[in-house]
Amino acid sequence: MPEGDTVWQAAKRLHIALAGKVLTRADLRVPKFATADLTGRAVLDVTPRGKHLLTRIEGGLTLHSHLRMDGSWKVFENGRRWSGGPAHQIRAVLGNADRTAVGYRLPVLELLRTADEDRAVGHLGPDLLGPDWDPDTALANLLREPGRALGEALLDQRNLAGVGNVFKSELCFLLGVTPWLPVGELPAERTAYLPALAQKLLEVNRERPDRQTTGLREQRLFVYGRASRPCLRCGTRIRLANQGDGSRERPTYWCPSCQTGPTPPRTTPRAAGPSTRTAPR
């Protein structure tokens, strides 16, 4: 599922296409909101909040969507063929005189009062790419459960909003610790640096079509998607294992030489697949 930088990019595309323009077409293809009529209303803005998208519409309404694993918003100039997937996967259509935004495979789509947005996103911690970003609050949130594995704490959007599975693995590599290290055992200087590092990684990637953490053109990521390949720093083979509570396990990558700390009892000897921009909620 898209991470904070990807959602930020989606919000920017939607904002450019829709903000300040009156809807001439609005079709929400979910049973609860299928009869909602938004035509004639102007879109005020499209704002990302962590991994959530908030499309604010004239009259005090907000269309809340979340892409999760497979969802996407595509923008088309009017008259162009829609190419984001088959018609039965379309969940939302928002169009004006110039462009049409089409939401495909959206698992979360709801129309709510703008005044009630906290019902959808109020549980989130500080947004790494938002105006509410507060590194001190984010760090305090992470440290509330010192015995929790760092990788799991980073994925918990209640702590800080925007980190997904890719950035989780890359952050742990850059910090030199495994994702299974308890948060409370992270060395003090790295603990203090963690929020700033997380924010920097997302910020430098929010305008990039291809995510980059290494600074190397030929190898964009240090560990994510690179199982069994040599570490870019030491040459040791990158390892892969699942991390999570069983119901929501996530593929997790690390270098056993460059990263210290606990590891799972058994790792998955799976060949590396292509790196993507998607990651967990």
C-alpha cells in the first residue's frame, strides 16, 4: 500500500486537477453513498493526512479515501480513455469541465462532514509531510511502548503517520539496527535522530517518481526488495522475514552484518522481487 510520499503525490495531482473547480460529474460507486449528488459544488482542496486522502468539497463535505494495497486515483483530460483498470473496479468519479479523477479499487471511500474529519484521521500521530509534524510528539509516541519492536512501532500510524514497509526497512538499516530491536534499546543518539531521519526520507522522496534512499542511481534502496542480494555496504546477503502479529505480517528486509539486534528464529529464503512504492497501512 502506498506510503506517505506516494499519497502526498496523489493529493498534489488531484488538487491540481480539481481544486477551485465546480464538479460537473460526481459518481460514488459504493452502496452507502451511491445517491449522493455533489455536482454543482466546487472542490476546495485535496489534502493528504498520513496515508489518507481528504477531498474537501463546498458545503462542508469531505470525501475520505484510503488506497491500502491496490487502490489508486488517476486523472484524465476530458475526452481521453480511462486506463486505470476495468470499469467494474471504479469506485469514484469526480469530473469538471477540464479533467476527470477516477478512483480505482478504493477499499475505503466515505463522504463525511468536514467538521467530522477527526472521525477518520483523528487517531493518527504527527504527519511526516504535514503541517502538524512534531518530532518531539512522534518520539514520545514511539517510546510509550519501549518493549515493542522498532519495525512494528514505525508502522503504527498512531505514533507517526506516513511510514510504510519500505521506509520501515530502510530506516532500520540507516539506524544500524534490526526491525526487531525493542524501541527502548535503541541507542540514545539514534533515538533522538530517528524522527528527523524519517521526516527527511519522506520529504526528499515526495517529488520523486522512483523512491530513493541510497543516493545511487543504479541501486535506489539499501535493503527493501533485495533479499539474497549483497548489501551495498558490506556485501553480506540481505535477509528477508515476516514481521507482525500473524494476522498482519509484513515482509521485512535487513542486513545481518550492518544491523545489530534480535532477528526472527527463521528467515524466508525468498528471491528478491522488484521494488515498489507500496507498503502497509
